[in-house]
Amino acid sequence: MTDEDELLRLARSGDQGAFRDLVETHRAELRSYCYRMLGSVQDAEDAVQNAMLRAWRGLGQFEGRSSVRSWLYTIATNTTLDIARHRTRRELPTDFGPAASVGAAFEDNVLDPVWLEPYPDRWLTGPDAGSATGPEARYERRESVEIAFLLMLQHLPPLQRAVLILRDVLAFSAAEVAGQLSTTVAAVNSALQRARGAAQAGLPGTSQQATLRALGDARLESIAARYADALETGDVDALLDMLTVDASWCMPPMPTWFQGHEALRSWLMRDPLTQRWRHAATRANGQLAVGCYMYSTETETYEPAVIDVLSLSPADGKITAVTAFVLFDEQVDPASVFARFGLPTKAPDS
């Protein structure tokens, strides 16, 4: 009898500690899965908690025909499908409306749960980290949380979304996915074919994972340092020199976003570069990211304010998009968000 079999036996007898030990080894990968499905860290954590509760209540009906891991994915899938069918898709301001013109005023923040949220690479651990782990997988695990991949997923119907992740990211077989979704292998293959077609049309030719590997750690460290230095010194020319000519910069929950050097120069000089900043590099959504600390005159310290996720060009390493997740919402604790990314609650040199 394996350790899992023994834990399962004890859990079925009502041992909550054994149940916790049985399922906790799968919590991190389930959270990543639910995040891919829902595009929100908070929704993902709620979904996992709900799935664990459903698993505990339904333990008596688990007959052991599949692995505990596959059974938990069945429950998590049904949980996220229930949520996804009753929620609007998560998106970014770049999909929400056109880019603002030079000198445009900001629109009011949209605080409804419509925005994609950033996900820390450090949470991609254990079975859910690294490269694909089976012949059925088409996408690397970190590649499948990249901004472009998540936006593509959010445009898929929830069922196709689940099938694509379960088959092409998590490498479950068609038969396993059919069992998880209570459908047929033929239906799974049909949904997968449609989802793959959308993925092929909606994804860039080169993933950020491939770009990061090509650039190498030393160059990535240099890009993050130069980016931080340009913002901290207010050097708009240095900052624009790092951006492609058609680079975009969006700041959810603000619907207003900018594209191109002319519009970006105008906005940068009248807003971000008038502030005092400190920065710390991190990784988010399988991409290079920077935690931005803004100086507070009230506390006289640099406080967590924004997580900038940088999309880089595979051709020259220039920044094609800045997705700046602004943490000014009263319902968000910036320090706790920074902690997810392994960042200190105060700027390192403050």
C-alpha cells in the first residue's frame, strides 16, 4: 500500500489531517490551473478552496478508478466552469478600447472584476513548474501563464479553455479529460481542435519563454536595471529607447492606455516621471517583471504601488508592452501582493 493509499484510507474514515496531507501536495498546481481558467489570483484561490471542500464532502463517492490528482482536477474543473459561466472574461485595457491620443485625460477606473491579474512565477512550483512533462503537452507550464497566452485563453469558451489546458499544458490524456468532463473522447478532441485553432491564430510566433532563454540572464538583469534607472532618474529618452516604436503601456484598473513613442512621451512626462520611484526585479506570468515602489510624502518611504510585467521582443530585447498592474484599489493590500512575488514591503534601499 502506498502512502497515498494509506492517507486515502484514513481520510475516508474521517481523519481530516490525513485528507489535508492527501490534497495539499496538489494545491499549488491546482491554484495555477484555476488561475489559467479564471485569470484572477483571488478567484483561483477561492476556486481551490471550494474544490477542496467539495472533495472532502465527496470523498465517499471517490472509487479510486483514477488517481487522486486526476480526481481533484475533475472537481477543480467543474468549480472553475461554474465560475467562468457566470463571470465576464478577464482582459486588459488594450482589449477594452482604443489607445488614448496624445495628451488625453484618464478615464475613471473600472473596478469591476474584469481585469487580468498578475501571477508570481515563484508559485509555479513542484509538478506545475518547468517544461512540459509528457508527450501530450504542447506548451511549457510557464509559457501557459504568459500574458498573451492568458488573453487567448480568456477569449475561448470555458469548455474549450479547460480542454486546452488539461490536454496541452497538463498533459492529461483525451480519455482522462473525457472522464473529468463527463463527456466523450470524440467531444474532447473536437473541442481541442477548435481551441488549438484559436491558439494558433491568437498567439505570437515566439513565446516569452523562448525570448527570455535567447536573451539570457545577464541581459535580462541589464534590461531590468536600465528600466528602473530610467524611471528613477526621470530619463524619458532612455526609457523610450528601450521601447519598440509601437510599444503599448496599460495600467489596469485604469482603462486608459497609450501606444507609440509620441503618446508615451507626453504621458510619461506629465505623470509617472513626476513621481519618485524605487524598483526591484522579479518574475510574473513567466515574464520579466519589476516591482515599483512610489514615494509617499505621508510616510516618507517608498511603498509598493505597481507590478510592471514586461513583454520583450525576440529580435532585439526591446520592450513591446508594459502591463502595469496598479495597486491603488482600496480593496487591494499592495504589501501582500508584493509578498506574493517575493518582494519586500518597503523598497530595498529606502
